Amino acid sequence: MTNQNTQNNIYDLEERIFQFAKDVRLFLKKLPSTLNNHEDGQQLVRSSGSIGANYIEAFEIYLEFSFCHLGFI
């Protein structure tokens, strides 16, 4: 796999995660406004957003590891 293909796959995953979070919010807007839906919806919004945050944090750690590894070669 070339570097260009790797870069495209990385951005594709970021875009899909972002699209998922947007889709969750659009889905929640379609639900009836009840107390249960409100409480569960808040948790679902937080969970769908944390996927992106976790991905970004993991990718940053990967970049730091790669940089350190190259420094020792």
C-alpha cells in the first residue's frame, strides 16, 4: 500500500465518523419529544461524538510513536 492510499483511507475514516455523528443527530430530531427520548438522546449524542475524539487521540499517539521510532533508526 502506498503512502497516498494510506492518506486517503485515513481521511475516509474521519469523514465516515463525522457523517455518523451527523446522522445520529438527524435521527434524534425525528424522534418524538419525550422525557425518555431526551435523556437517551443526550447520551447517544455524547457517545457518537466521542468516537471521533477517540479516533483523533489514537491517531495522534500513532504519529508520536512513528516519529519517535524514526528518530531512533
